[in-house]
Amino acid sequence: MFTLEGQIQHKVCFINEHIPDDTEIVLIGHSVGAYVVLEIMNRVESHKILEGDFSDRRHTPALLYHP
């Protein structure tokens, strides 16, 4: 079983090692998952973060939900 920090580190390593640089991914989190997504976005290699016009939903890298 992973701690919260362990879960974050695992996801960051997975993205950096297994997701090709030219692949666009969308991260979705609710509540604590939203925190996890923010941490992943801060830690993942910068070239993996989708950049663009965030008013266009096709270029939104993350959806964060909190009650």
C-alpha cells in the first residue's frame, strides 16, 4: 500500500517513463485527487505538460473537482 506521496511519485514516474513526449494526456481529480493532479503537474517533466489556450477545452490538461 502506498502513502499519498508514494502514489504521487508512482504516477510521475509512470508518466515520465511510459508516456511518449508527443502524447497528450488529461488528468482528472476529485477532492484529494485534485491535489494529486496538481502535484503531478508540478513534478512531471516540463515537456509533458500540455500548453495552449485553456479557453479551448480541447487543450485543457486537467479537470479538478472539489465539493
